[in-house]
Amino acid sequence: MKHFLFFSFAFLFGYGVFSQTFSDISCKKENGLQTYSIALNAKSFLELSLQENTASFVAKTSTQEVFKETIHFAQQHKGFNTKLLYNQKLRTGFFFIEAYDDMSLGAKVYKIIGDKISEISFLPFAAYTSENGERMNYNNILPYISIINSGARTLMFFNTPLFVLNPNQSNEEILNSKDYYFELYSLGFVIKKYN
């Protein structure tokens, strides 16, 4: 009986924690097109695609186009990185489009609820990391983003020791990730410092 209670509690705890995380959805890349697909229900899906050479972002369901935008960044860029974090139970997700030149130029964030999509904020952040043994640089932050739902709050974290606020700007700052988190409000993710 003790084992049954233990495993029941462990299952419920694990299910509760899992249902609160946003999972990384895999991307299909082909000929400059980055595509993500999410099942909305047994008969319908939502497909997000970014055509890199035209900077065209399109979202469509199995029956109609629901969102279309040409992506613009303040600076010239060479290409894009994308990431989709989605919670199937909440039917909510966050789609990130990061532009880069020789370094990251920040990321636009779109919120997905069912088949509705809206741009919610711009994240002026880069990861301060070393890649392939090179010197430290302002790299893509997207691989280091995680999101959880904690009660009524949606929180985002950077899982890298250092990140850069306002990369390549006159007010840029290198910050320690363990000191900060982000909370979702109506206007997007807002940076918060742990007390």
C-alpha cells in the first residue's frame, strides 16, 4: 500500500510539473524555410513558417491562414533563428524569431493561444557565450530559453551563465542569469531581478 501511495503521488506530482512546462517543438528546415507544426485537436493543426530570404512569417491552420507578417528589425541582418515553446495542455505557446548579423540582434516574441497569434514583445538579449572554442561573443539566446507556468504566472529563464542586455548598443550590459527572470504581462516578458 505504501508503494502504491508513493507512486501515485510521484505520478501526480510529475504530471503537474510536466503540464506546467513549455516543450521545445522541433523545426523542419528546407530551402530557407523553417516550419513548425502543432496539433490543435484530432482533426486540425497550426503550422508556423518563416521564409528566410523574404522574411515572411505565416501561420495557417488546416483550413485558413490566420497570421501573416514581414519581419523587420532595426538593423540589417544576415539570417534568422527560430524557436517554438508550446504547452499542449494549455494550448498556449511562444514563438521566437531572432535576427543575427555577426552577432545576435535580439528576438521578436509571438504568443499563440489556440489558433490566435499576436506579437507581444521584443527581447533585446543575446547569450554571452563561446562557441566552437572561439572567444566570447553575443550569440543566439534561443537555445537557452525555458518557460514555465507557475500558478497564474508565466515565467521565462535563460539557462546560460551570462547574457547581454541591448547587444551592440551604447547601453549594453552583461548580466548574470542567476540574478534575473522574466514574467509575462499583457505587453510581453518583463525582466525582474531576484530580491
